[in-house]
Amino acid sequence: MSGTASAFLDLLEAEGYDFFTGVPCSLFKGVTRLLDGEPRYAYLSAVREDAAVGAASGAWFGGAKPVVFMQNSGLGTSSNALVSLNLIYDIPVLLVVSWRGYQGKDAPEHLIMGDVMEQWFQMIGVPYQILDPERMEEQVREVTATAEATGKPVALLVHKGILQ
Amino acid sequence: MKRYEAVEIISAALAPDHLVIGCNGMISRELFTAGDGPNKFYMIGSMGLASSMGLGLALRQPERTVVVIDGDGNVLMNMGTLANIAAAQARNLYHIVLDNGVHGSTGNQKTISSDVPLEQVAWACGYARASRVDEPHALREALAELFCEPGPAMLLVRVEPGNLESVGRVDIEPPDLARRFRGAATNADPLAG
């Protein structure tokens, strides 16, 4: 529902996020449509999720507050970027990650990551919240405060149906 | 030409207000050894991503000159970002690739850059300029002109395999290095120190 997608982007902007990159997922296609369609977002459509994390990190050096959108399959591709760049240099980025494979109900390629995604974040030490449409504003504020206090990346996990 | 000779020539051509990102491995260690400064960031991990970081920084700071000092192994690992850089037409991004044809930091195992000319890949992607040099005089000449015209530009420097024997390790803690570089990149008057 693009109303929520638009409200979510407004919340990110209100929290100061001003650099948007990522790789699309059907679970947040409403967001990507808005990012792609509106020049002021200057959305960088990245070739891979780790490249998006790298570009977001470079933008952070330039003073930006970056967001990276990705499907959870992209966590595999961006693991090394997160553990050997962001988590050791203290480069905060907000990751908005779709939850494909939730509770085993999805195409086969999503099932394993869907099953282990929370453990994966816990294992590498990236704090996360599961996005709740009723509490989005509070959640964006909380993960942003965590990122600012720690200098580490943080994540919002997005279920099907919320940002479509 | 040995790579460290090229690194020294490149270091001498960089200005204090250039924002310089060195890729991981021996290249950053040699860059650090040739001359440190707050305008330099050295990667120690996340192989391949120096170019992506340079792109994000160049887009965010369009008035600043951003220089990525990359290696052939790094470029090959993240070749898709050449397309991202070209598509974004990052005019302030200069991509210098030290191409020795091997993974020099892990024991000189061959890369495939001898079969795939990376400056031609960059050109085909849509870099504004892309060229190759392989000796010191040509490198100095190319550097004298490199920053005078808009990018994105790739200057590929073909060098011999081999690392500087007495190369130092970057002795700045990663978070300190990141803060220092962010300070240099966001300082409105970079020459004020």
C-alpha cells in the first residue's frame, strides 16, 4: 500500500535520512517506486547489496545519513561489507530489509535465510526491529538513536504487505 | 615500474583537499607509507568496495575531488560498480587502478586482468575517460591532466607484481580513521586543517 510506503519515507526524511540506495524487493516495491520516481531522493539503484552498503558508507563520510534497502537474500552478499567495513570502522547505516521466507511460506530460495535472518543479525551484532505499521515512527527514532549512539549499522525488518 | 614507485608518483600528485580512498591490501599500506593525511582513508577489509565508497562520497560531495586508488583484484571483484559509477556520471570521481595482474596481498596468485583490460571495461560502461599507462613518465603526464577534466575517469597503471618490503601497517584504529576522514570530507574549508 503506497500510503504506508510514502509515510515510511516521510518518517525517514523527518529523522534526517538523506541518501537512499539499495536493490529492490517486491515486498517494498511501493517504496522503490517512490524513490525512483521522485528526483529529490536521488535514489542510487545499486548493482548489488554490498555495493549499496559501500556507497551508503561513502556517502556517510560525506556527511549523509544513509539508508540501504534490500531483500534479505542480500544479507548474504553484504555480510563481508557489514563485518569488515561498517562494524569495524563504526560507519552507521540504516538497513531496511524485507523478510522473504517468513515462517517457511515462500519460494524455496528464500526459506533458509527467512528462517535464520534474526539469528544472523544477532550473530554479527546488528541491532534490529521488526517494522510494525502502528509503531513506525517510534521504531525509526529508536533504531536511529541506537545507530547514533553506537556508530554501528541498524536494521528494520519488513514483513510482506507493509510497504508494498 | 614497481607499484610503490607508482604509489609515490600518485601521492605526490594528490592535493590536500582531494578525498582519497585506498582499497584493501598492500595498496593502502603502500599509500599510507608514501604519505599520510586526514584526507586519506585506508580500507582493511571489504575487498572490492573502495569504488562503491568513492561513488557514494562523490555523489554526496559533488564539489570535492574524490580519488579511489584501487587494484585489479578489487575492480574485478566489484566490476558492477563500474557500471554504477558510469550511470551516475559522477563527474568528480577519479578511479586510479594499480594493475599488477596478481593478488599481491595473498601471494601473487594471478588475476584475469591480463586478459580483460579493465580500462576498456570502464570505457564501455560509460566512464568519461579511460586510459592506461605503464611507465613513470607517462604516469606523471597522465596525472598532470587527470584532475583538469570532469570524470568519471579511470587511469589504469600497469605495474610489476611485488610489494614494498618495508611497507608499514596503517597504525590508526579503524574508528579513528573513519572519524578523521569524515571530518576532512565534511570540512567546508579543507585547507584550514
